[in-house]
Amino acid sequence: MSMCLLWLGLLHISLSALWQAADIHAAVTIDHVTLTVLPANNVESGTDVILRCEASVSQSLSQTLTYFFRLLQNDQVIYTKNISTSVMEHSLSSARVSNSGHYQCSVHIYDKHKMSNSLSLSVTGLQTPMLKVKSDIVSEGEDITATCSAPEETGNMIFYFFENDLEVKRVTSNSNSVKTILTTQKRTEIYLQCAYMVMMHPNAGFSNKSNKVKVIVRDLDVITPQISISPKGNVVEGDMVQITCKVNYPSDLELYLTKNNTVLHESHTTFRKSLVVRAEDSGEYVCKAEKGSVQKMAVSPLHVAELFSKPILRMSPDEVFEGERFTLTCSSNVISSVKIGKADIKYVLLKDGQRISAVAKYEDTASPATNGKYYCMATAKKVYKTSSLHDVKAKVPVSAPVVYAVDEVIVGKTFRISCEAENGTLPITYTLLKTRIPVAHRRVVEAADRAIFNITSISFPEDINTFTCQAYNGGSSFSKTSEPLRAPVIVPVSRPVLEPKELTVTEGSDLPLICRVHQGTYPITFTWYHNRVMLLSSIQKLRSLEGRHVIKDIDRDQRGDYYCEASNYASEPKKSYPARIGVSLAQWKKAVIGVFCILLLVAIVIVLTVFFKNMSHQRRQKQEAELSVKPSRPKSGDPMRISLTLDIEDNTTLNDSDDHTDEESELVQPQEVDPSREVPEMKSIEPEYSVQHTEIQVSTPGVSEQADGQAALEYAQLNNSEQEPA
């Protein structure tokens, strides 16, 4: 328990201290940081330089602070220091070019941080380097070990080495000294120097050249070899020749015999090489001695005369077909007749590296088994010469070609014909014949090619069988001819004819439509159209020149123009001329219409009869009313009565007729009544007739007649007065 209390106490004290420290930190601020370079920003190499960094700080409490300084060169930290004072100094003793650059310093106090201004320091001047060699006397080709150093410089450097003022090597080093190997083959004195450059500061340029070192190079003529060839002249193929390569040097040496960059022999001391020479052995022989990087050589020429010429293998004939005889002949000419005769040359014939004959002339029958690479070898006095390879390949006679149509053959259209032989060595010449007359030629050189002939057209299907093809590839046999061309020929359909051309059918009956073509290759597709609209389910594909389509239960809407279309694989559809089809009414519809017309006429008659009866009845009633007004009825023999009665009836009839006419006129041409105009006074027609009637009656003699006329006049006036209100 006491331990727990102790730990709690310590924790409380620590937290309190941290809290107080936090309060102190919060009261510190860095005003500015200043960097100073002493004695100046531009100094000579070897000057002591001081970099001084000073911080100005403000704080709320007067207490000692800890300053953490960092010094940076070209953004890289080169020096750090943790002190209790606000000033830090860093010395660059004997400053060098590598110390040039941009400098800054920073200060950290608690959690505060501030950077100073940036200053440039430029150090000019490079130290002169020093050159040393391991040995100043060397042999020709011996390596020289040289060391170049600039002990007071720092940084990465590039060192340059000069031989007699000419640069011979450059080496990169991350220190101020470098050792390297220099190789020289000069036989005289040489002078070596070195210089350097600081890689990070190329603007500083090159340093001065170092001291000169004299190196004496001794020549190595003692290793120069000697070469001799025996015999020296009149060397002929088959002769034994000895080549000697000699050097006067004890050891540590390599000796070579070479010809045309080919090493013939290798040794470390003098040697002799013996060989039986041939004409191709002529040339320059080199004896070369090497010691380190030093080479000495001696050269001697050798000319070898031919004993006999290189054999030549000939074939007769130049080209041979299978089944034909051919001859191979190997021959060579004697050059040195003093040493050999023509009979001394022996020949061997080889095929694909296998010996097949030991004579100069060989005959055989060409076949696949004789194909191969032939060459011959001539031998005399142990000299062997080989001819060039001759490739013998028997040509295969062309077989009878096969001719076929590449495209569909349509009468009147262009198409292509291919001619191809299954067997036959290329090139093959193909000839197309029409009725045994050549019309075109094609030469096939490569296996991927084909003989294709373009045909303009044919007029009749049977013309296709007039084409044949011949193939020829140069054999002794005659050319081979193919069978006549067999290919299906499509004849385009002719213009179809639709039957019937014109017809009227009764509604409800079936209409058969027949479409015929004069010619066309089967199958033929027939299609029917009504008013340019294709009839559904009317397409028929038939092996016939005639197609039939039936329209079941035709109605009035199906009348109009019909036509048919015919097509086949020629893809040239043809249309017929249109046929106009009329559709009349069905018989029962005609009967119904007739009955309806009769009934309509009967109804009209009945209506007119009733109308006229009513009109007659009205007139009769009117006449009776008029007659009932008369005071006395005259006698039947009275002339005045008879005249009056007749006149009244005539006037009544006339009025009825006029009234009917006016009524009809008004129905046909109705007119508007203008209310602005004055309405004319309507006068009755009857009084006029009555007056006239009266005048007629006045002319009749007798008193009684006058009385009757007076009565009639009064009746007419009374009648007129009754009509005016209306």
C-alpha cells in the first residue's frame, strides 16, 4: 500500500513539473536568427572561415534556456550543437573549394523553431596536386603505377593523367588521392602529369598540373621473331613446306604463327611447322611474339602453284523430268604437266556426302530417289579438290488440270474459271480454250498462285461445256488437257405473265391467279402483289415455270390491280404487267337491292296517290262551300248558270295549278324577305276571274240574266273581302 502511495506521489510531482514546463514553453518566442560569415563571403583557398549563428529570444520568465543549433550547407546538415547560450560559432580551418556553397542555420527551443537568412561562401583556388610513380624505368609495354593526390582538398574529385601533355586517362575518386595503372608502348622517354577537378564545384575549374615525372621506357626488340619458309620458290600443290618461327628470348613469351587472322600454331619458344600445301595455302604468313601488351612480328609470303584445277561437275540436260535420263560429268585441267598427267587425276562422285561412283561420268534415270546434292572430288599426289555442289531435282511432269467455275455461272453475267494441275513442277503455263481455240494464258510461278480466267459472259447454258484448259511445264511430253468445264448454269427468269389479264368476278367466289415465266432455272420464287402490296402467304418456291395463287372468298375491297414477281438464284427479280380485277355484288345482294327499289317505288306511288286524293278532296270541299253561298240555283237549261259554273271550276283549277307552281318555285329557290321594302298588295286571282266572268255574262241578253250576273258579282266581291286579311 505504501509503495502505491509513493508511486502516486511521484506521478503527481512529475505531472506538476510537466505542467509548469508547459507554462514556461508557452512564454518563449524566437524573434529572429542571424547568420554571419567571417572574415568575408569570398575568400581564397586556405583561409580560416568562421560561421556565426545568433538567436534573439523573448521570454516571460528570466531563466536559462537550452538552444539547439544546426548548420546547413546546400540544405545538408554539416554541424549541430546544443548549448545554453544564444550564439554558436563553427570554424572552417583552411577553407577549400569544397566548402563553397549556401549556408543557413536553425535554432530549436522547446517546441519553437526558426531559420536564419541564407549566405553564400565562395572559396577560390585549388591546391596543386602531387604525382608519384612506382618506378621511373620500365620496359616497352610494361605497366606504370602512378598516384595523384591533393591532401588538403576535400570532396569527390575527377583526376586527369597526361602523357607528354596529352590526356591518357581519367579516374573518379571520393577522396583526395587516387592510384591507377598506365600502359605505354613508346620506346623513348615520357613525361607524366596529373590534375583534378572538384565534382560538386565545376565552376572552380581545373587545378594546376602536378609536377612532371620522367619515365624511361626501354624497347623490347629482343623479342622480335624471325620467320623462314622452305623451299622458297617453285612450290606446287602437294609439296611439303616447312615454316620456322624463331625468337631469341629466354622465357615469359608467347609465339604465334598466323595466316589471314587464323592461328596455325602456338608456342612459348622457337618452333617449326610442316604441311603439304595446296593452292589456297598461298598468302602471307605471320610470326608474332607477345610480351605483356608489346607485340613484335615478322612476315613472309608463300605462293603455291596449282597441280590441277578445281573440278567442275556438269549435268546434261540442265533440267530433267522424272523418267528421263541424265548424265553427271566431273572434269579438271592439269596445271603442272611436269609433275602429273591427266590420267593421274582420280575422281569420286558423291551424293549428300555418300560415295556413289568412282568414275568421272555417271548416268541415271531421274526419279524422286535421284534427287539430292551432288559434288565430285579430284585426287592427285595426295591433293584433294572438291567441286561446287550441284542440286539435282527431277521435275514432275504436269498432270491433267482440273477446270472449275470459281463463281456462280449466270447467263449474261461475268464469272471466273480456275485451272489447276494437282502435280507438276513450277512454273506451269495454263491455257484456256473455248471450243478448242486458245483465248487466254496464265503462268503460275509460285505455289500460292492460281490460274484464274475472267469470262465476260455466256449466252446459253450449254456454252459452259465449251471451255477446257491445258497445262504445260516444259517437259518432253505434250501438254495435258482437262475435261470440259462442268458447272451449274443459272438462267435468269424472263418477265412473268399474270393470268387473267382482266376479269370481273362475283363477290364471295375464288379468284385464281396464275403467274407464268417462259424460262428460268429452278427453283423459281413467285410472289403476288395487290395494289403494290405483297399478299401475305403468297410466296412460293417451286421447281416449275408456273405458280398459282388463289384468293378465297373475294370481297369488294380486294378489287384493283394485281401483278406477280418471279426470281431465282440469278438475283434478278422480274415483275409482270398489272391485271385489273373487278368484283361485282353477290346475287342475293342484287336481289335485296331490287326488292328494296320496288318497295321504294311502291311507297312513292302510295304517298303520291294519298297526296293527290287529299288535294282533290280539299278542292271538292272548297267548291261545295263556294256553291252553297249562291242565292238560287239556276236551272239546268239556264245559260248563265252553266257559264258561271264552268267558269268557277276553271278558275278553281287554274288557281290550284298556280298555287302548286308557286309552292314548288319557293322550295327550289327560297328568297329572304327584306323588311325595308314595301310589301306589295296581294290581290286575289278569283275576283279577276269573277269580273271577267261578269263581263262575259253582261253581254248575255235578258233581265234574268242581269240579275244572275249581279248576284255573281256580289259573291265575287264577298269572296275577295274574305281573302284580303289572309
